Amino acid sequence: MRLRRRKALADFTYLVTKDVTEALERKFGYALAEDAKERINFIEDRFLREFWAYIPGSASPAEIDAACLSRDIELEAGRSKYPVVSLDRIYMPNADRYLEVTRITNPKTGKVTIGPRPGSIALKEQVSGIRALGKISLADVGMFDGNTLLEICSLLEGCGIEIGEIYLGISGNEAYRRISGSRRVNALNLFDLYEWVELRDFFGIDGRNVGASNGKRRFMPYWENLSGWASISSPNERCVERMCKRYNKMLLEVLEEGGFDMERIGDIEEYEAGKLIA
């Protein structure tokens, strides 16, 4: 796995997973040509070279390629003796079954709830289908504080589904200690996390899910609330917001040149709750 760190006198890690190409191919179904992938990888690297200047000095920057992380998660989960149910298609494209669940954020209030991904059937129906598998292994890209994963585990276990093991690519140390005390957890990369962001959330093709309207997904990119969702200090928020939008434009130019259907990405929603807080 390509895990890159810069030397720093810091106790906590600010982690970014480079996943724009994987999101475009596995989430939106784009068939990217090799030259487009190379251009996107160049844009990602260029963004991060600029971005690291804006994280707190107390945090050590680190980045992981999603392709490597995806390969390692699938390899590890492939050893499971139970059917593997994944929470993430981007990092696990070959699971036995998927639970299409996500955090849904109300743009007016900021309240976060667990619900089905836009375009998916109700969670109750999804869980009913998973119950037929018997004992399962659960897989996800990772966890920051573990709250969402615990909520999903409780949802499944409350419906009579036994979870034999959990496979994660990334975990915060505190979250790992918290959950591994009561469940069998296999985490490939452990960090004392200051923050963890998936790069697609900065690039304006994903972020906090809002829901769906007229068949189109609605979401809020992280530039809508950089201090709350990406731990960017208030003095740096405006600069990072402009940077995110600039790189979003670069990415969309690559996609437009490839003739891709931009409607698949969905509609960007404004985070009104952030204005109320401000």
C-alpha cells in the first residue's frame, strides 16, 4: 500500500484517501480512459501539495491511494468464512452483498441520521435480505470515531443478524479500542486521527448526503462546512473553499472532455445550518 507521510513533530494524523478515480468509476459508473486517470491522479497530487499548508501544525499529514487500500481490504475480507456484507462499493466492489446505508445530513438544521443511500430501497427491506445469509462479516473502508459503525451493527444485530467479524481498511485507535472490546475487528491501518477526509468530498463530487429529489442525488461538498467537516481553521476556510472549487472545475473539465453524463453526480446543496451557526 502506498502510504505517504511527511515528517512532523505531531501526535495526531490528518489523513486523506485519494479516491476520486475510484469514486467516478465505482460510484457513478464512468469508464475512464487511462489518460483521464493519469490527469486525475495529477490533479489529486497537485491539490494535496497545496492543501497540506492549511492543516494545523499539530497534525501530521498522510495520504493513502484508494486503489491500494481497496485491494488490501478485499484480500483480507476474502479470508472470511462468512458472507461479506460491505458498506462501501468504492473500496469493496466484489462483496457478497451490500448494505446501502449512509449518513444523511439535513442542510437546514445540520441533524445527521442513518438512512438508505439515494436510489436504494428502505433499510428494513435491505436488512431482511441480509438476514437470509446467516452469520456475516461486515466490511467498510474504515471508521473515525466508530459511532456510525456501532449504529449499523446495532441495527443489524437488533434484527437477529450475527456479525462474526468486521473488516476495516482504516481506524482511529480510540475507535478501535472502543469497538474491539465487544466485537472481533480486523483493521489494516491504525492511526491517532486528528482528521480523515476522502478526497472526493473536497473535489465536489461527493460529501454529506442530503437525499434525492426527482431521481437525482443531492449532497453537500465539504467546502460547505470546512471547519466542521474537515477541521480547517476559520482563518483558512475561505482559501481552502476557493481551492476546492478551483480543483472541482479542473476535474469537471476532464469529465466533460470525455463526454460523461454529468447528471449522474447529482446536485450540490447549500449548507444553510452553517450560516445559522455563523
